[in-house]
Amino acid sequence: MTARTDHMTYWPDMDILDSTMLEEVLSYRDSFDNNAYTAEDVRTAMRKQNLGVHDFMSLLSTAALPFLEEMAQKAKTVTRRHFGNNIALFTPLYFANYCENYCIYCGFNSHNKIKRAKLSEEELHKECRAIASTGMEEVLMLTGESRHMSDVAYIGGAVKIARQYFRVVGIEIYPVNVDEYKFLHECGADYVTVFQETYNSDKYETLHLEGHKRVFPYRFYAQERAILGGMRGVGFAALLGLDDYQKDAVATAIHAALLQKKYPHAEISLSCPRLRPIINNDKINPKDVDERRLVQIICAYRLFLPYATITVSSRENARFRNNIIKIAATKISAGVCVGIGAHLDESGEEKGDEQFEISDTRSFDEIYRAVKEAGMQPVTSDYIFV
């Protein structure tokens, strides 16, 4: 396939769902007009217990910035009501970085000259043992997007190995079909996270030049296919800074809300990643999304979706994460290494290069203590298996 392939057309091997959710989400995204909201709209939204779409949009608008402290206080109250003081901890396990996509902002992209690797079964066992020895009980397994080098059978085998060491296993891989998600769930995967990157389909086309990922609607429906495949939970995110962050935040939350309404049993989570520098390109950074605006997005997410897990990764620095868990975030990563096989030996030497630079390099123990010092309760697993 070439860069000229239509990004809205499915490839022959891709499942197509009978759904109009994509059109509905894009309609909401396109309808957002930052200048249409006033301080009174924000005050009205803040008085409500259950927010409508218009209320949510007003909290994402520039008009809401003067109310940020009030939003944070209400978000804190809502978070404590539904989650108590619990902060879930997990770590990512990158086990392959081969990729067939050409995404211009990603360190794994197929045109970037980096050290490529994937872990063998023996190395996966060693990596899992090293992570589990820290006390971690939840792992998010990640690969580059290469069906050729990291096929579904290989990923399923990796999940089976991880399941021997961890109580909760998530996957963040290339989108697959319903039967493939079913297979991965049977291997032991509990949830699936997929970043749409940007919900602006025109901008998406200019950012994703080659590979399966270029097909915008197939990626959009990944979470629904995962639920149909039996996954317990699904995660959503836009990569904030790729395009208009307010419109992408609108689309992310409404996408999650519509899927929650359609599948009430599914566990819904939102991530709030900002762009980070990558190998061979240190100029990639968030567009118009400073920390204040990031707090605004997170608080708006919480007030619109009170029950959703909100994850803030090590893309953000320690100071920010120490504070946001007191307000609205309910899940953070710890002991993070984004290279391939970084836990294999004590030197931390990686077999393969990382996807992006992280900001918070603290160990699991350091973050566990920081959560406790913040008056919160670190939780390594909230599931009991009988």
C-alpha cells in the first residue's frame, strides 16, 4: 500500500461494523465552537450533577479557564465520591517495536532509523519476573504495529506469559478484528487501549502516510470490536497537540460516552497523553496544550464521565502527576521503561529503542511512596479472581 491509499476505505481483511457512531462523534466534534460559550454557560454547567454535551463543551472552552480552580474542586469531590482515595498503579511492557506504519510523530514509525527488536519467550519471562518482583500486579503490553513481525499469535503467546505473573493484563497493539480480540482475551487480556491520535480525519490523513493505521474508521471502531470480542474494558485517547485539542477532547469523551451507553457492562477509561519528543526528532512537542489546559481537559472529563478511569502517564512530570491524582486522575504508570527489554538486566540496557521520551522516571517504590504521601491509597490490583 502507498501513501495515496484512501484513508477512509477499509482493506479487505478488516471487519466492518454496522454502526453510525463515527459519524455521530465527528458531528459533535465539528459542532464545537470555542467562541460560542460564555461564563454563564460555564456557571450553569458547574451547577449540574449530570452534564449534557453542551455543558461538557462549555467546560472545555476558553470561557472556562477562569473557573479552573472551581472545576478542580468539583472534580475532586466527584472523584472521591466514585473512587475514594484509590490510585491504581500499572507499568507498560514494550515487547516489540517493529512497525509497518508511517506516522510522522511516532518514534516507532517504519521510516525512522532506530534499533528494532522483539522479545523471545525466554526474554518475556525474564522481563515479567523483573517487573513483578517490584510488587506490580498490572501490566500494559505494547508493540509497534507490525502484523508481519508481531502477529496475533505472537502477541497472544506474550499475553499468556504475562498472565503467569500479573493479575491484570492490558494490551495496546495495532487494532484487530473481533475474532482476534476474542483470541487475545482467551489468552488472558483484560482490556484494550487504542489512541485515535486525532479525530480530525483530514489531519489524520496527513499524519498517517502508510500502513493499516492509515485507515481512520477501522481504528475508530477498535474499542467496539474489542468489547464484542469479550474484553472487560476499553481505553480511549487523542494525542493532545496533534490538532485542535479542544475538539479532539470533545470527540474522545463523546466516543467513550456513546460506547458506554451502548455497552453498559464495559469498563471505560480515558488517557490524556500529550505529544513528546521522539528519537531523531526532538522538536515534537504539544501544540497549544500547556499544563493548565491539560488540567482543564482532565477536570472536564471527570465531570462529564464520573465513573470513567482517568489515566495520566509518565509523559507528564512527577510534580504534575503528584498533584493531578489529588484532583481527578485515578490511574498512573510507575517504573516506566519505554524501550524494548529494558528490564532484562540491571543496567537497564534496551534491546530496542523507545517510542518517545518520558518525563517521570521514578521507580515503582518511589511512586508508591509518593501516592501514600499525597494522602491517597496506591492500588496494584482491584480484582479478586476465584
